[in-house]
Amino acid sequence: MTPSHPWLLLGLAIAAEVLGTSCLRLSTGMTRPGPTLLVLASYAVAMVLMARVVLVLPLGLTYAIWSGLGIVATVTVGVLAYGQIPTAGQLVGLALIVAGVVIVNLNGPA
């Protein structure tokens, strides 16, 4: 795997996880087959990609990026697709998550 390849896979894994999470609401508690299959398939793709990424990148770094960017992307989908507007306190929390991801990345590999 080339040095830049795991970063691409990580981005795709985050996108797959955000897609799956975003479709949870559409699945109506996993009772609608189409959205439920999309949720399960998206999570499966995300896990397979993450399993490949952690062979190259440090686990802690990978998970910090995965969770931080995934949370921000999922909140963005919530705002755009479902009209769920975060409170001021929630926005501060999101900013702290992003700051944490940046700090982890600026301090190099574990």
C-alpha cells in the first residue's frame, strides 16, 4: 500500500460510515428493507476499509480522524437533510472535537 493510499481508504471509510449513519433514520428502526440494507452495507464497507487502514496508519490516529470527521460530517448531514440545527453548546463541542483531531495530527504518529 502506498503512503497516500491509506488516507484515501480512510476518507472512503468515513464517507461510508456517515452514509450508513445518515440512513439510520430512514430505516425507521431497521423496519424498512431498502434503507436497512444500505445501513448494513455501508457499515460493512466502512469496517473493511478501516481494517485495511489500520495495517498502515497508527490505530489511535486513525480512530481520532475517523471519529472526529465522522461526527462533524454526520452533524452536517443532520442539518442539511433533516433540519436538525445544533445548539450553541453543541457547536462548541464540535469545535473542540475538530481541535482535538487537529492537535492529534500535528503531533505526528504515535
